[in-house]
Amino acid sequence: MNLPVLQIEQVIGFILVLMRVGAIFIMMPVFGERVVPAQVKAGISVIIAIIVYPVLKVDVTGLKAATTVELLIRMTGEVLIGVAIGFIARIVFAAVQTAGELMGFQMGVAIANVVDPVSSTQISILSEFLYLVALLVFVTVDGHHLFLASIGESYRVIPIMQGVLNARAAQEMLLLTKDVFVIGFKIAAPVLAVIIFVNVGLGLIARTVPQINVFIVGFPLQVFMGLLFLGIAMPFIVALIAHEIDGVWPEVRRLLFLMRE
């Protein structure tokens, strides 16, 4: 049996495809978490690249004559495209964790932190809880399928070796970071509003009945009311997270069009 002979241009083209696919999987929620072994990420990236590469019809002419510096620049561009695609989805999950930090701080439970296996840092219990909820919502709304589809779509919008992180794309990514706080406040708004009303009520009680120690009464009351309204608002929070995840793909497409040369 004669084995197929691979030209150096084809090998370089496959490596460029693998660079973008691997960057997408590293940044992708669920598959890109630290708890997923690096061997699994690398294996999935290679398999997807092998499947995608024959379909792309990559123009490998001229790759053999390219210098090392040119190839490194092209590889960096492919990695940046993959990072940009995963960056937008990470904004939603960062916003969810921000909402958990806000609620935990206002409720007074932020002192009880846990180690987040994803970032290896200490975060509040509510942040970890909401982050796990966001991961479940991401899988439920087929967000992982969206990322797999984005691989092929990214090559349709930006063919291989034609992407660049220009000033417009960098500015768009910076503007998108504000959504971390906007979405976070939207998610935390019901609980924050309740805690504000509770604090106002405790302040009125402290002024009218000074004999009551509002610090002893207020702490368990804030925790109780916060958890109560968090449970009540949970269907709306899940719907909001699902809506933001669905809105990732239009933002990805807009960013990809900005990154075309």
C-alpha cells in the first residue's frame, strides 16, 4: 500500500488550521476549562483540524517560499482569531461571576470563599454556583455546537492567512468588555434591590428602636432575603444567561468581519 506523500506546503497549511482550531478550544467554555486535561484538548483540536482541513481547500501555494518570520506572523494571526472567538463567550461567564461577587458581598456571604477549579483563585460561593449554572445553560442551549459551527464560519469570513488584529477589531474587543459589568448588574439586580430595601428598613428600625442590635438581626436577615429572592429570580436569571449566550454569535461574526484584511 502506497502512503500519501505530504508536501511541506500541506503540512504548514494544516499547522495553520490547527492553530486557529486549538485557540478556539482553549478559550471555549466547557472544553477549555482547566479541569479538562491538556491531552484531551490537544486530541480534540487535532481531530477537528483533520476533519476541517480537507474541506477548506486551503491555498498552500507560496507557503514553501515564506520566511520563518512570515510564518510566525501568520500563525499568530490564526491564534488571535481563535482567541477572539472564545473571548466573546468568556465575557458572559465573567459577567456571571461578577454578578455572584456583587450579590455575595451585599448579602455578607463573600467571606465564605471556595477555590474555583477553573481559575485556581478564591471566589464567593454564589459566584461558583452561578458559574456552574451558566455552564449548564451553555450546554442546554447548544452553545458547544455554536462554537463548532463557528470554526467553519470563521474560515468562510476570514480565509486562512488573511486575518489580522487591526485597530478596529481591538477597539471592538475593548468595548465588549463593558458587557461584563452591564450583564453582571442585570443578573444581580433583583437581589441587590432587595438588599437595599432591607438595609433601609434596618436603618429605620435602628433610628426608631435603638435598643435593637441591628447588626445581629441584619446579617441573617440579609442572607435569608438574598437567598430567597435569588431563588425567586432564578428562572429570569437563567433566561437572561441563555439570551446573552445566544447573542454571542452575532458579536463573533461582527468581530470576524472587522479582522479581515
